[in-house]
Amino acid sequence: MIPARWSRFLQLAGLSASLAGGGASAALAGQAVFGFGMTVLLGTPSFSPDGKKLLYDVISGGKATLMLNGTPVTHGEDVFPGRPQWIDNDTFLYAADGHIKRRSLVTGEVAIVPFSVSFTVRRPQYAKKPRDFDSTAPQRLTGIQRAVTIGKNLGTVAPGKVADLVFVDGDPLTDIRDAMKVRDVMVNGFLYSLDELVEQGSGPDEKTSPPT
């Protein structure tokens, strides 16, 4: 049964409250759905200030039409299904075709209400850091340095620390190509020559005692 508080809505909308007796269903939580072989979705009703006129949306087939007391007000407009706003008893605002529109029920005139939004975007001021790409002097790599010194057992040569060292002929800080001149490797306190590593093939993991 349609609640009494909706009878006025149905009356102005051009629907009879007797629909409920014919098997119509109603979901009265901001929208009402009635069915007699067809589904009518009524959305966001809005009464005029004097309470004599009712605007609401009828949504069918994915398209909304603005209705006034059961009569279509809009024709061929892409109406946004939102609650219309009354200015007075004969003028109201609604959204359609991507615009806010003002419609007069007396003259039928429809005017687009211009609106705009302005905002300011502030771009941060970054100070350029000088870069020297021409110098051949050794350069400190902070990221790599921090990564090497992670952990209390790594990063320094001292008693009790993990003794993993690579010995090279030359100074890679002077000539990076010297990093390829590996002479010896120390892993877990064991010293391996390059020849030993090449001869073993599988690496230092198989060695369990210091070299003789």
C-alpha cells in the first residue's frame, strides 16, 4: 500500500494511488518504482514554494525527462537526474546538456546560467644542483656507500666483522678499469687466489679450511 504521505506526490505526478492495489511495487527511499508491464523510475521530487507544483525526473531506458505535475517539461534535452531548485513558484533551476539552466513556466524561456571555477596551482621552486660531468676525479656515491655500510657486521674491516674483501692490482678510484684486475678474494676469513677460484670452478663455497 502506498503511504498517505506519498498520495500528494502521486496526485501531482499524475499517478493514481490505486496503482498499489493492482500489483504495483513501491520502494520509497528517495525513489519510487511502479510496475504494470513497464517500469517508471521517479527520482528526486521537488515541490514549488507554494506546494502546488511538483518537479521530478522520470528515468526510462537510461534517459531522464523532467516532469511537472505529470507533464513533460523538457524535450530532447540530456537531463541530469538531480533535484531541481525552485527560485519562485514559476521559475526553477535544473541541469541538462552539461549546463545549469533556468526555466520560466510563464514564458517558457530557458536560459543557461554561466558559471566558472578558478583555482591557482603553485609550482614549487626547485634549486638546480650543479653537476660536474667533466671531472675525472673520484666522486662520492652516497647511495652505494650507505648500502655497503648497512648492518653492524658489514662495511668495515675489523675483528668480528664479516671479512669479505676483493684485492685488485691498481686503484679503481683512479682508474675504474683496475676493478677488473682481481688478484685475491677473501670470503668469511678465507683467502682465495684468482687461480684457485678458476681451478675450483664452483667457487669458494666448497672450501671449508684456509688455503695451505
